[in-house]
Amino acid sequence: MKMKTLVASLALALLATFAVQAKLNVVATLPDYGAIAEAVGGDQVKVTSLARGTEDPHFIDARPSYIRVLNQADVLLEGGAEMEVGWLPALVNNARNPKILGDAPGHVLMSQGIALIGVPPVPVDRSMGDVHPAGNPHFAHDPANGKIMATHLAEVFTKLDSANGYIYQANLKRFLDQLDQKLAEWTTAMAPLRGTKVVTYHKSYDYFASRFGLEIVGQIEPKPGIEPSPSHINALIPRVKEAGAKLVLIEPNRPRKTPQYVADAIGAKLVIVPGMVGGNEKIKDYFGLFDYDVAQIIAALKEQK
């Protein structure tokens, strides 16, 4: 009897181990992609995000530990549009994992299917700053693009793990239904703010502004990725003041001194608006990102009145 009990216990342990190992091991470059992967994958995936929501996604510290993480990945989610070009390729090459190389099924570009804005009309060179030839890579900051990314992930997960395809499709429907509901709420909340003029630090908010009708009238950076000089700031202030800018929006990783100086000079409100999941401790998932950002902007404009 004891032998049967032992055998049964071992069998259960083996099944449990197999179940854990059967999960798709998903590595996302940015936490936004990771959050969507968790929503679509549910209990069938294990998700690790390399970047933190408080970091600059263009310049992540490529830690050696990331090589081991990538070596064990079944799926790699990267934005594409050269968002991670400065730090990801060397990590992937050193990871020596054929599942996530090049055109492998496990190498996923989250920008696939998304109409990128800000595509340069002329050939790009370094004199233009950190300009991306394929277009602005901050597309995840338009919640409507979350639908495209989630649908793409459900297809990828189903191909790699067909036995659980019905689960991925059910999770996808749940995610899309909730996103439709939240998008309607955010759009209604932001409707009175349409046409509000804002200054941003970087081109991180272009998709968000386009979705909700904010008008970007200037940027702290003279060119993408180039820190502002005193002459640029001195020229920017009268221009955006005349335009009637009400807010200066910056990401959590940006220095405060110069944006605050600009805000004070033009009578605007400086607002820290995270561009990624985890950019504030209250932001736990993709829906939470927009709940927080919309609330911050509405509250800041109320203080202006």
C-alpha cells in the first residue's frame, strides 16, 4: 500500500513538473509587451520583462544576466522599429538560442501590423538625432494598438502551443472586450481636453496625443535623443507660451530641472506621465497604464483653472 502511495505521489510530482516546464517561456524587452503577453497567455506562459517601466527603453543597461534569460526563452517579444537596436542585438546573439533568432517562430516583432507614425520623409542620418527610419517606436502608448499586439500574440502562442490554442483565444477575447470598454471610458474622459496644447520632452507621447486629441506644440529635446541646450530652451519658451501650452509632459526617467523651468516660464503644469507599465508603482498592467495617465492629465488641467 505504501509502495502504491509512493508511486502515485511520484507520478503526481512528475506531472506537476511537466506542467511547469510546458509553459511557454516568454521574454519581453519592455513591460508593456510583457503585460499584454500575460493577459493573453494566462497560466500557460511565464513572462519576464527585461526593462523596467521607469527606464528609457532606448538605453537599457544590457546586463550579462539577460543573456541567460534569453538563452532559456521560447519566445522573444521586441518592439521593432529600432526601439531596442542599441542594446538588444548583442544580447540575442550571445544567448545562442535558435528559437529567438531572426525569422524564428519565437522571435516576435510587436510592431507587426501597426501603422507607425512619424516616418521620416528623407533618408536618416545621425545629424537628425535618434530618428527611427521605420517610424516612431512608441506605438504601445496608443491603447488601440493594444488590440493589434494582443491579437498577434494570440496567433503566435497558438502556433507554438496548439494544444492550448483555445485558452489563448478565450484570453484574447476577454482582453479585447475589456480594452474596448476601457478605451470608451478613456475617450469620454479626455473628450473635453481635445485641442489642449502640450510640450513634451521626447517623442514618447505622439501616439497618446493623437489618440486623445492633445496638440504637441514643442519638445524639450531639440532633436530626438539630444539633450537641450540653453539656446534651444530660450527659443522654445516664447514659442510654446504664445501657442498657449498648458502642460509639460515628461517620463519618469527624465531630469526635472529643465522641464520645470519651462513650465514655470510659460505658466504651465509639469506632469510626470509614465509611458510604460511599471512607470509608477500603481501601474500594474496595460489598462492601469492608461487609467493612471488619463487621471494625471485631467487632474493637472483642473489645477490650472
